[in-house]
Amino acid sequence: MLPHIIYGMLSFLLENMERSAVIEKARFPAHPGTNFYSDPEIFIFEDAIYVPGLNHFDNLMGVFTREGYLIPQAAFYHHSPSLLKGQPGWTDPVIAQSYPVLETAIFAGHIHDQYGHFITEFISRLWSIKDIRTTEKLLVRCARGLDEVFTFQWAIELFDLLGLTKDDFICPDRPIQVRNLIVPAPAFAEQGYCYRRMAEYCHELGDRAMQKLEGKNLLKNKNIYVSRSQLVCGTVKIDNELALESYMRALDFEIVYPEKLSVYEQISLFRHNNIVVGIVGSAFHTSIFTPAPRGVAFNMKSAVDANFLMMDGINEASIDYVQSDSFIDAEERDGNYYETKTIKNIEDFAIKAFSIVEKKRNLFFIPNMGKFPVSSHVDIKFYDVRSHDGRIVKLDPRTGHLSSAEDDLFKKVILAVIPNGKNKKAYFISGEENAINIKILQTPLSGLSVPIDLIENEEGNHSFFIPETRHYICALPISHGGWLQGTSLEILPWEKFGLEEKINFSPTTGSQIARLCALIAAITQNNQPFNADFYLNQTPEIFSEIMNMKNKMISLSYPSYLINE
């Protein structure tokens, strides 16, 4: 992170210099895809027919029932509305009776020779293998051939994470029948849907990748720019990207070239509290291997590809998709790329990109999770609380009670404060990664978050008022255990507390406390959208508690977006 004085200078430049570059939210597709939270189904077909086809995807290949009908769960789809990738709906079952017979197999999709499609068309079908496979071969399509694909370094490393070798596969070059074919439905379909199981399985692979890197120096707490300048071909080329790298380095970004890293190292970029910045592309598919990744992706298409949004939606991602008028068509086109762009006002562009990243790093955001163009900043501040005798208030994890006494077993507790009209609503929450239930003695207040009204006294200290009981919270003296209890009818010395703001504090993304804060902020600040489906399915106990808490807050109106969810 840059020194505050440098960041201050940059902020001044952004606010006071007339510049032409604009960075704004990218356009989202008309149909951003669907997320599911139950597991995909597993099917078994007797006397299934497998036709490999002649080319990459053609009007012959497919997996069919013995009656000759295309099996939807073994087919490949893309676009919205969903379309088959060239496969026919039927094959001749009479001719199929003369095909060679394989006794049993598990259909595992298409081993693609392109990194992103390898994830979406192959890894997406392996989510159940460890539970259902005994000795069965994995039946796959592989247009390039297994021998060639197993020479690609990135594929070798992914197969290593998957725990698979060439001997695990069968890749027929002619049609066959399979007496018993097991078909796990894919956890992902292009521009169609993505299951939460896809993220969970990829997280397991990501954890294995980190084990491979154990003991190595990895980038941590860094802003990372993912550059394409070393590629020789691809979708988009930025012809002055080397100049952009220089500006980004000056702004304390780490410049990385994914093609020069192992797959394990690429996965690590999205972990360890890093924020990844770059052009939308296969590098951002790597985010699926990390829970709750953060990043800023510059979009070059008319709308963001739904594939990225669906992965974000089930992965609790906070990846902002933005576009900029600084990207213009280059004067000279490179034939090795579909598009060649140049960046005008390159210094301005770099500074504004840095500003976006610094805000994501230092302020609290509700993850967009693919449902919105950019993550939502929330005006929330976090504080340590000191009692009247200057002692830090902590949490007894054995009972959930708050106390200012010193005890090695006590855990940290923080006060989250959110503006609410003229008043400030405050919430006691556990400062641990995993939320702990809190109780205030002599009150009905208990739960993962304890809401109170924050009152500022004339002396500059604060008091905590419980609207439900019309009492104030006091801190007993240490001789009586220092316990906090809600029994006071007026503000006396024991009812006065000091607040110390935790500067640049933000809960770790993906943690229970971060989810708790996101739900509190979204529900109490009616203008803040959030992915209710994700929280309802992944943390139903937190979702239920916050909704119950909200229903007790008569002063808050029910958010219309929640009704629509």
C-alpha cells in the first residue's frame, strides 16, 4: 500500500485536475445466468451410445440414450437462450447396435485445449467423482488428443490438482456403446447456470494448490495488475500496455504475467488478501478457485460475459466490472488478436484504476457477487469500546457475555456503526473471523449481532441505549467482573464509554463476520442491494437473525428489493 501522503496527493489530482478519462460500471447482459445451491443430479443410462464426432464440435458428436436421443446432461450448451454446440438431437440406434461395447464408464465432458474452457467444460463435471467412482474409466472428448493435452504445462498442473493421470481416461476415436454409463450433470453451463457445488469443488482444488506452494514466498496484501503484454496471441491486445505497467508499478502494483506462472501461483494471486486488476479474460476464471475473491476487471465487450457473473454469484466474489473510454481502437491492428486497443490518457487511467482499488481495500463493500456491476460501498465504521475506567470491552466466548475485565480467554469485540437518518445505529459483533453469539446481561439482547442506539454525550464519550427496554447499558466495576448489563435508567459514569475507531479495518472477505456486516448494512441501509439467495442458502442462521432483528426496528422501513428477491 502506498504511503498516505502519496495517496493524498493522488486524490487531490483526481479531484482537482481536469481529465478526460472515464471509468464507469460495465453493462451487464440481459440474462446474467442462474445460480443453484442444491447439488447437480447424477444419472445412469444403460446401453448408452457415444459418438465422438470428427471435429471440435460438429453435428455428429454426442452422448445418446439407447433409443438414440441426445442426453441433455451429457450435452454442451452455450448462449442465452441456451443452444446446443452443434450436437444433433438424435442418432440411429439401429446402427449403434453394431458398435463396440464398453461395460461401464463415467462421462466427464470435454478436455479442452484452452484454459478457460478446460474449467467450464471439464472440471465442471468432476464435482462428484471422488464420491461415485471406484474403478470406472472417465469417458471424455478431447479434440486435440490426450497425448497432446498432457504436454501443456497448465493442463499437467491442473490434472495434478485433480489427482488424475492419462490412465484414468478413455477417449474413443470411434462410436461405442456403454452398458452402464454414469452421467453427473455439469455444475456449470456456458451463459446458462452455475451451481454452488462448482465453487466448493474448485475451492478444494485451490487449497491443494496452496499446499503445493507451501514454504514459497507468495504475494500477500498486494494490488496486482495482470498484464497481457507478454502474450503472442489472444483476444485483446493493448499496444501500449508496457507503458501502463510502468505507471502501475509507480502506484505500487505488482505486475504479473499469468502465462509465466504455474497454475498454483495463478490461483494464489486471488488469495492472501490480494486485489487483482486486469482485462476480463481467462485469468479471471482462476478466481473460482478462491473463496470470496476481490478484483477489478476492465470489460472490452458490449456487455460482461455471463460466465464470469455466474461464477461470481456462487463464489461470494467482489469483482467490479468496469469500462473506460480510455480504451480506443489502435491505429495498427495485430493479426494475432481479435482486437487491438490502445489506452489514451494513460497516466490518468492508471491513477483512476488505483483509486478504485484503494477504496476496495480500505472501505467496507457489500460483495456484488455477479448480480450488480460493481460492489456497494457502505458507510460503516468499526470501533473498539472502552468502559468508564479505560478498559477494552471484550467477549467471553464461553457465555457470550461482554466484560471489561482482563482475561486471556476473552475475545475481541467491535462496535459497527451505521448512520440511520438523524440517529446512529450501532451493533456489537464478535471481532473473530467466525461470528460468536453475544449477550448483554439483564436484557433480551442476544445473537450474532446486538443492536443498540448510540448516543453522544457532551463530554465526547458515548452511551448505549436499548429502545426495546428503555434502559442504558452500564459497565460494572472490575471488582464486580466488569460485566456489561442493561439496567440503567439514566446516564451516569458507568454508562459512559469511549470509542476508538479502527482505521483501515475491514473484515476479511468471505468470513462470517464479513457476511454478518454485509447483511446488517444491506438491510439497514435501504439503498444497498445484496444477493439474498446466496446468504439465505449459505448462512441461513445469519440471514434469519438479521431479518428478525430488522423486523424489531420499527424506525426502519422494509426494503422493497428484499421483497422482490
